[in-house]
Amino acid sequence: MKKFVVSTIALLSAVSLTGCGMFKSQIPELTEEEESLVIEYATEVLLHYDRLNGDKIRPIKYDVVTDEGVTVSDEEYAGVVKDEVNPDPGIQLPEPDPASEVTAVDNTVPEDPSATVVGSLSELFGLDGINIESTGYDVTDFYPSSPADYFVMNATEGNKLVILKFVLSNVSGSDQRVEIPYGDVKYKITLNDTTKNALTTLLINDMGTFTADMAAGASFEVVLVGEFPAADATSISSLSLSVKRESGTCNIIFK
């Protein structure tokens, strides 16, 4: 450590003596007295943080002139700055200006009391000649149950799938292209006191993305899938579906 101190002092001396030649006039020339002060201060600091000498040598004390022109020791000045940053809890601080206070903003979108309640999903979707009837629900670990299906959904660990079932029937008397809208439609399933969005799936009979050509008189089963904790899904006291779009809302109670 002492070799390091000596080398550092030598370097500082060299910098001081070379003046602006080394640093392109970035450092002004120092008088002999100023050079001695720099070297002395650097030596004290280096020795203070030396593990072998830190308990024996302390930095030199200096006086500080505050903004008010009062001369205080460096320790006193450090205490003043500390108190300004972390004031004494016993000090009574002025009351904040109410106009400058930050208030929490509630970003929750409230239910629109003026939203139109639609009597049927067919009306909400604008499907003329197509009936959509809810036929019940299933609680399962996976869906569909047939191993021949190309896509099977599995519930994550600790959860169950809740399958809401519907039947689409073409009662128009003619063949129809059925396309259930999906861009602005939101499906929310409420099981007991928990509400979750219906899952987006790759099922060909997912009502949320269902599109098909239906012959007159034909029927097709579609589903919506939700996932809930197994403890809730195996003890259902209430189950309902809310389907919303800009044109209105349709609510269906399953239990």
C-alpha cells in the first residue's frame, strides 16, 4: 500500500508540474503551495482507506463556508446536509399544498348502466334464422373426450375446465353461411364469485370463432371453455355467462 501511495503522489506531482502540456489546458497551473495541499490531501485520503493504517490516521479537518456565509467544520456541514435529506421525525413539516397533491386514479371501467340488454345470442350476433340455445355445462380435466380429435385441451395443474355448451340450429328454411362475430365480442364466465374471460382455443366448435355453412334444418354444437380452480369447479353454486359487444349485452344463467 505504501508503494501505491508514493506512486500516486509522484503522479499527482507530475500532473501539477507539467501544467497544460499533458491535458491541453484542462487543468490550470498550480502554485507550490497549492501543489503541496493537493499532495497532502491525496496522501491523507489514501492512508485513511488503507486497511493497515485506517484506524490510525484520519483525514484532515476542513472548514466549509455555507451559502449564508457561515464558516463551519466539514463534519458539521455534513450533519446539516444529512438533516435536510432525512429530517428529524419530531420536526413539524408544513402541510402540503392541496393543489399539488397527487391523487390515485381509478382506471376501472364501470359497468355502463345504459347498455342494451339483448334477449338472445342470435339477436346480439345479428344472425337471422339461426337459433342459439344453451344446453348445459361439463366440468372436466380435458376436452374433447374423444381421442380421435386433432386438438385436445388439458386443464393446468390444480384447475378444471368448465365447458359451456350451446346448439346452433338453422331454422331459416334455407342453407346459410354462419359466421359468429368475434372482433368486438367479449365472453366472461362467472363461477360462484369468480369471473374470468373464456379461453381462446383452436377447437373447431369454439363459439367465439365459429364459421360454417349450415344446411336448412341442420344443428351444430358449439362451446365456450373456461378454466377455474378445481375446488371451485367441483362445488358450483352459481354459473353464468355474460356476452358483450358494442350493440348490447346478453346474460345466460346455467345454474
